[in-house]
Amino acid sequence: MIDINGSTKIFGLIGNPVEHTLSPLIHNQLAALMGYNMAYVPFLVTDGKTMTASAALAAAIPGAFTLGIGGLNITVPYKSAVLPLLERVEAPAAAIGAVNTLVRGENGYIGYNTDAEGLYRAMQDDGININNEAVIVLGAGGAARAAAFMAAFKGAAAVVIMNRAAAKATALAAEINKVTARECAAGGALADFKALPARKHLVIQATSVGLNEPADRAVIADPAFYQLVHTGYELIYRPSETMFMNLTRQAGGRAYNGLKMLLYQAVQAFELWHQTAVPPAVAAQVYRELQDINIKAASPVNRRYAGEEA
Ligand code: ATR
């Protein structure tokens, strides 16, 4: 139980919806384990009778700053809409075009993207290398952007982005090549895997298939694709096993879900807010609690996605 008093600092999550978020659990648990006097709460920001959702957001951000809110996470649908309301946006977040974490600055909040760094730290924790790796990103939406930029920034030899709408994937690849000033990214359609060299890849599953689709669906169902996969990294964490992971394992690859990315995007936000380092043993303890809760909360209608949640 949090002991709230006159010195308690408030942190929170802005989004719509926010009811199913695991972020309060992660942050309040980190605070309890590390001895911070804070409370982390969800803030639903939505339209009203006389206000659009974007007007509500434009009121909420400076309002939160004025109230002394120590820091915020931003989730769907505001990760890009919040950009013009910030004092400044840090480099990787500016390139990705989305922020999920706000840190107090001089006269307003500073925007960060801890989804990208959180995915990287989750992968490191699982012993997955990015540097010089041949990476495939499935999807070209918000979560895929963070994953693809992260792979490019962390030195992947190649980043192949494949999406149902191929034009979105080619456009994202062109953006990445421009920002990184190296021709590492290429984009195309999902079926383009047939033209890839017959080597093993690290594949990041960043579409919402498995989330908004029947559980037995994978974004690519053709078993031939999984012959190209040594590691399948799924960004969905509920259900904790998806068809993409299943097909990866059937073809002899290693498969992971998005729960650790969810943890580490929160850990990095916590570290930015409190200018601290979360010890590995503390992160591991929170991860075990998350796993328990995630399994208990699993139901066909309660599917969750690490890139979607702050
Ligand atoms: P998020 O911000 O969570 O990434 P998003 O921006 O809506 O969500 O992106 C969803 C991703 O899942 C997109 O890459 C989308 O493909 P399109 O760009 O072609 O729409 C992908 N996606 C969603 N449903 C899909 C489906 N049934 N088959 C293939 N891809 C799908």
C-alpha cells in the first residue's frame, strides 16, 4: 500500500483507453522496491461535449506541468500528437516521430522514446545481438517504426521492413536510410520474403496480427518464411504465446514475447525521471510479477501489445 503524504510525487500515463495498462503496476512496484515516495496513476484524456481530443491533450500537457506532475508516459493515440506540446524532443524520438515518455524540463516536458531503447534492453537481456545482424521487421505502424529505427541505430547490417501496405514499408526504409546516412534499410510487401537470401534472420513481429485477429493467425503463415528465422521477437505480450512464436519454434528458431520490452520501456522511463539506475535484480523481480499477472489476465478478449502500451 502506497503511503501518500505531503511530499508524494505524482507520475502517470496519458492515453485512451488506459484501463488495461500494466504501467501503474510496474512503476509503483519499482518505487516500492527502490524507496521512492511517488504514485503512478492512469489519466484518461478524451474528447468532451465542448472539446476535441487534441484540444484536451493540448490542455492536459501544460496543465500536468503546472501541477508539478513529475513525469508522464504517453500511449495510444497520443504518441505523435503530443510532439508539438513539448519543450523539446530527444534525438531518437524525433526520428521515430513518436514519444512515450515525458521528463520535466525548464518550462515544459522533454519527449523521449523508451519503446526503442526498451526493446533493445529486452533483447540484450535475452542475449540477442543487433550489431551486424540481418533484421526483418514485420509491420510499418507505430511499434514497427520504433523497432526498425532501433535496429538501424544499434548497428544492424540490414533492416528489411515488410508490411501489408508495402508503400508504408518503403517510405519507412527511406526515412531510416536518410537519418542514419547509410543504406541499411529496405522495404516491401510481406510476400517479398521469397526474394530474401536464404540465411537466418532476427525477426521482430511488430504488426497487430495476433492482437486484433484470431489467435491462430500469424501475419505470415507460410512455413517457408520461418526457415529464414533464427529468432522471432514478438511485440505482443498477451497472449504470451502467439502463432508467430509457435511457427518460429516449429522451424527450430527461438521465440520471445513483448513482456520484457514492456518492462524495460518502463524501467528506462523510471531511470530518466529519477536519474537513477534500476538494479538488474529489481528489474528481474518486477518481471516475475508481470509474468504472473499476464498469465492470470490472459483471455481471448484481453490481448496486449508492448508497443501500444506505455
Ligand atoms: P501500432 O502503433 O500499434 O504499431 P498501427 O500503427 O495501427 O499500430 O500499425 C499496425 C500494423 O499492423 C501495421 O503495420 C498494419 O499493416 P498496414 O500498414 O498494412 O495496415 C499491420 N496489420 C494490422 N492488421 C493486419 C493484418 N490483418 N494483416 C497484415 N498486417 C496487419
